[in-house]
Amino acid sequence: MSDDVLVAPPRSLSRLVYDTVRDRIILGHYEQGSRLPEKRIGEELAVSRVPLREAVPLLERDGFVRTSPRRGAVVASWSERDIDNLFDVRLCIEVGAAGHAARQVAQGASLDHLNAALDEAHHVVEERDTYAIARASTAYHEAIVETAANELMLKMMRTVSGRMTWLFYLTSGLPAEDAYDDHVALRDAIASGNDRVAESVAYAHIERDRRPSFIAMAGALSA
């Protein structure tokens, strides 16, 4: 094998458990408010409880479970406040990231990664796979933050990106084509190199989905 070929390191068992449990929570295999079935998960994944217990704090950090001494790990439930909090945090991170990304582009930074994420988003919209659409939409927003070239901003984004995917999936009845058109407009704004324009378009794109998300989640929110 050539020394120039980079091979991705294998996922740890705890990371494999995290990824699997997160996907199952998003897809509704483990219902909101229910206890996380640790024994069943261990049996299905053929792992001991050790990697699962290592994965639970990560799942709690990213908003997928909540833990208590009496009940153990419980699948998180969405509330109106949770939706508002997520949108508020996204505005704080992503609007600034869009401006930073535009400034980076104005100084010669590449848009290749952002364009690739946009192409993937277009592909999955055509395929009509709702979970793939949710993941691709999140990946596109992460690509904006990566283009901003601010490592701390990217770390902050990654702590909420999982819940973004979850909410995108739960509100998959919203028009995916409209979101994609917004993504194109946001890419073009960043490509212009004008940070204020990019910030304005990013704000409008994020805020446009706040109220429709509440409507799409009607009847499914906890108190």
C-alpha cells in the first residue's frame, strides 16, 4: 500500500454503539420517553455493557438521552423549548459561520467541500430517502462551518448536529426542494465573498423553518 493512501481508523466499540443507538432513536425504534433497552442493545450488537455505558454520556451530551439515578438512560423527548433552543443555537453558530466562510472565500479559500455537500443534498432529495435527506442537510450546514475554518466553532456545531438531523427527520414532511433551493442561495451568498450578505441569507434560511417545524411537530411534543 502506498504511503500516500490514508486509511480511516476503525470505529471503537463505544462509537459503534453510539452511532447505532443514535440512528435508532432518530428513526423512532426507541420511543421518546422510553428507557434505553441496554440489555437488548448489547445482545443485538453482540457487545458487553461496557461500550454501551461509554456511549451513554456521549448520547446525553448530544441530546439523545437523559439519565437519572433511578431510571438510568431514557430517550429524550422533544418539547417546544427544545425546538426553540436548537434554532437559537443554530442562529448563533451558523449565521456567524456563514460570514466567516464568505470572508475565507474572499481570501481564496476553496468551495469544493461545500459544493460536494450541496451535490449530495441534491442527490438524496431526488432519491426521496427522508433519513438520507436529513443527514445530507446537516452535513451541508456542517460544511459551511468547516469552510469558516474556525475549529472551536466546528466543535460547537458538532454538539448540536445530531439533534439537527433528528429534527430534520421528524419534520421531513416539510418541502425538501425548498430547503435545497435555500442551500443553493446560501452557497452563492458565501461564494460572493460578502460576509454581510452571507449572514443575512443564513439567518433567513434558518429562521424560515422555525414556525413550520412547530406545525410539523404538533401533537408530538412533550409538556
